[in-house]
Amino acid sequence: MKILGLETSCDETAAAIVENGVNILSNVVSSSQEIHTKTGGIIPEKAAREQLKSILAVIDLALSEADLEISQIDALAVTVGPGLIGSLLVGVETAKTLSFIYQKPIIPVVHHLAHVYANWLEKPTLVAFPALVLTVAGGHTNLFLMEAHGVFKLLGETRDDAAGEAFDKTARLLKLPYPGGPSIAEKAQVYLNKNKKKLNLFPRPMIGEDNFDFSFSGLKTAVLKEVKEKTLKKADQQKLAAEVQEAIVDSLTQRTLKAIEIYSPKSFLLAGGAAANKRLRDRLRQKLKEANLAIELRIPAVKFCTDNAGFVASYAFFNLEKMSWREINATPNSEEAIARYANHGRKIS
Ligand code: KG4
Ligand code: ZN
């Protein structure tokens, strides 16, 4: 089954064709990130306009790279939410129009659940359930126990900022360019190459608490205190970037290990844009190796971690919930998107 996936929830305009949920025939991503770097963050109106400019060209390219006509596609999949309303509308209305014209079913896709399917885009494709899933992105940070396809039990989530958001906001305070994750990682690496000192300047909230939640807003305040009334030199930026990264990586790793200890999953899956972070990837690998547990660790290639339509099409294959275009609408709110489009006979508790 060949699914054409569309992803337009934020500042990436993406189209991909994936066969049977795992075999990528094409995966095209156009990003308006450069524009947002100039303004220091995303202006939703601008992101939506860029989506409109790119969507048809991106779909066209995805079809031609896969050497397919749209008539040869079995179904469409589109991110319905959560995300920015203007951006979401572009993908959703395009999918609805294509569905109407070419008489193809649409599978609505919930963005942060779909991120997890980056793990199916690489071989080997069999994932042993239950799987513990850590999703770290710009808009969401969740720990799920995934019991089967589409069955996500929510163990913990962020109480305030998402992990990616914490990178973005602290980078701004450190006068580093948007998006903050890669900027912080780059500066931190320069520091880490030269220094082996322990990094413990910033708080690791929630660690030690009897739950699996995260909190990152205190980090922002702590960084602000450090940089207030200070002229930041390059060396300060590098050290503080390393401290920020370490605080985020420590928090994520500690909660993950605790969940693994309690739930004994058969696999661990990492997902979301901040999963591109090398320090986080290395730390999880190292800790799981040290723990010597019978658990399969899956960390997708960086290009599948950040927003793309490959995981949208893969999610759609494993969670086939075809709907008429008449029933599908852009749904920016996370709870609403789950309730409307991810709960059909499945369990998200
Ligand atoms: O998943 P994603 O592309 O979009 C959402 O669904 O939110 O994630 C974007 C987030 C941004 O906050 C960005 O700063 C972060 O992922 N990110 C990183 C890295 N690359 C992207 N965070 C830390 N280290 C990275 N290398
Ligand atoms: Zn995303």
C-alpha cells in the first residue's frame, strides 16, 4: 500500500510516499527556517504563507522522485494537528482537495504520535511491544508506554515548556540563533571538546519526584539570572550552552531510566526534533548499555527526527483510520486532535 503523506504543522512543508509503512519511495522537505532565523523565532503568519508557496511543488517533487502518478497512490495521510492553525490548514485543505478530485481516502494524523513512527522508517522494522517512547520536540515532551500500534499510554509529560522549546528559549537568552537546539548543541560541543568539568549549574527539576513528568521553565529563569546585566562573551555562550544542554539531557535521561525500571519495556524508542541532539542520543545509548537490560534501543537517523512526512505516512499505514474529506479539519489543539482523530477504538490514557 502506497501512502502519500503531507506534513505542514509548523515551518516545514513536507510530502513523502511510503510503501507499507516502512519503505520510503520519496521524502521531500522544504523548510522556511531561514526566514524565522532572521526574526529570531516563528511568526505564524509568515510560516503559513511559506507553506502555501511550497506545498504543490513539494507534492509534485515527491511524486516524481517516486516515479508515480497521483492515481497510483492508495491513500493520502495528513497531519491534522497539533500545530499552527495557518500552517495546518495548508496541508489539510490540500489533502482534502486531492481526495475530492482523485477519490482517494484520507487518514488523519496526529503529529506528536506520528513522530514515533520515525522509528519504522529504518530497518529492521519489527518493534517489540510494549515499547517505552520518549518524544522530545518543539511543542511536546512525552513519555508513553506504547502497547501496540496506536495504543499509547501516557506516563508523563512536560508541565510547562517542551524540551525543544527549552532549547529555543534559552538559546535566545544566550543570543544564539533560532532554532535553539542545533545552536546550543554546536556551542556546547566547542566547550565539551576543551573541558571535562562537571556541568551542574542549572536545576534538574522533578528528578526524585514520584511521577514521570518534566519541567523546563525553571531553566529559562536560571539562565536569565546568569546572563542578566552581563556582556556575553563567546566563552560564556559556550559554557552556558553546555550547562543548558546537560540539564535538559539529564532530566530526560533520568525520567526515561526510571520508567524503564518500572515498566520493563521490550524496546525503547526516541522521537521528535530534539532527538537529533547528539549528547542526548549518546547518553541514552551509554546508560542503557551500562544497565545491561534486555531492551532494544531505537534512535532514528537525524533526518527522520525533525519534521518530515515520512513518519506521517508510516503512522497512517499502521493506524489505518480512513475518513471522508468531509470529516477532516485542521485541529491545532493537542487534546482535541487526539480525541477526534486518534481515539477510534484505540486507547490513549
Ligand atoms: O519535532 P520538531 O521538528 O517540531 C515539533 O514537532 O515541534 O522539533 C523542533 C525542535 C526545535 O525546538 C529545535 O530546537 C529542536 O527540535 N532541535 C534540537 C536539535 N535539532 C532540533 N534540539 C536539540 N538538539 C538538536 N540537535
Ligand atoms: Zn514535530
